[in-house]
Amino acid sequence: MAAVRKLADNQLQTFSHRDYVTDSLFDGIAKTVGENFKDGDFSFLDVGGGPGLFTDRLLERFPKSRGAVLDNSELLLSENTSNVRKQLVLASATDMAAKLEDRRFDIIFFNLSLHHFIGKTYSETRRIQRNALTQAVSLLAPGGRVVVTENLYDGIVIDNLPGWLVYTLTASGFLAPVVKRLGANTAGCGVCFLSAGAWRKEFRRIGLRDSKFSADVWKERRLWRAICFRLMSVRSISTGYFWLQPQPVESN
């Protein structure tokens, strides 16, 4: 499998001290976790969990739970707080099945991390994202669930066009200086958002069904950004989570 592009340390610093899962989304996720694991005794893996801020919140909310944070950045993993119920795993998402072959988890989280799994091309990027989800399914315990939290770019005419445009702009080395000045700290490396519909197609393709979905729609207050979004055919941007469970893979 192709390697995931890594952000430079100065780009990674942006993600060091902020949990991008909002309080409302976290509360919704935690509520669903509690409904499915009523005794609060479960194991979970936070893929691309970086400094472990989400993991820390979940461990605090569920004192019987055990968590593992997997990330390919030593810098971000070094910023984790210590906890006897938390394990740190230095590995890429493309290697996690081999790295954790003897482990099984009740829940595997991708918290705003899948859009950072970037390859050399758009098609390779989509394969890397799909492969990571497939590996996650292989690491689930019986009755386990996958939770994907993502920024969702839904198009006006072509559903997944805005995400493709964002990838094309941010992955370009030539455009990196301009894109960076516009505020994208992933400039030159790339970022790959999908629409809600495109994610559901990916989930079905690898045998996952979303039994619960919730999203908070962004309200853009900066006029120039709102205009840019319209020029990119963006109908709406939201941050939402999919609560996913394995099912038979759909035949093509």
C-alpha cells in the first residue's frame, strides 16, 4: 500500500493543542457510546489521534474504558498525557492491521483524520482512505463499531466536486505559497474531504452501514470565504459523525 504523505513538524503544530471534535459532537458520540456499551467497559482505538485529546476526554467520561492512540507522528504522540488506561502506538494507518494484529477493539475512531490520509494522486488518496477503513474493520471485536467524524463538503450540482477541488488546490506544490497565504496549513501536502454521500458509498463498498449520523452545519461569516465556497460549487459544509457497523459487502 502507498505511504501516507506526512505534514512537516511546523504544520503539525497546528494540531497539537486543540481537539477539533466540538463539545456538541463529542457529547453526541459519547451518548451513542453509552447507549451501545451500557456498562462503560469497552476498548477503543483512536486512529490519527495525535496528542490524544479526544482519547483523554473519552477515558474521563467512561472510567472503565481503555484506549489506544495510533499516529505516525512522534511529535504529536509525545504530547500525550500519561494514563494507565491509554496506550500510544507509533504507526501509520496503512500499517495498523499488522502493527495491532493480536488486538481487537470494541470501537475504532477516525476523528477528523481520514482527510489527512493523502497519497501522490487523488485516486491513490481515496484508496488509502478505503484501505484504512478496511483495516479498521479487521481489528474490530465481535459487535464492534467504527466511528468516522469528518468535515463534509457537499456540492451544489456535483455532490463530491468541492472536496476534489480542495484536494487539487492543497496538494499542488506549485500553488502551495498562494494556498498557504489563504490559510490552508496543509498547502503542498494536501487534504481530501468528501461529501456525506461519497463517504456513504465508501462505507457500503467495504461493508459498513451507518446506523446513526449527526452533523453541525458551518455558518460562514466571512464574506470572501463564503464567495470562494460558492465559486467552488459548495452547497454546505458541516462536521458530522457516522456510527458504523459491519454488514455484508455490496456486490458491484
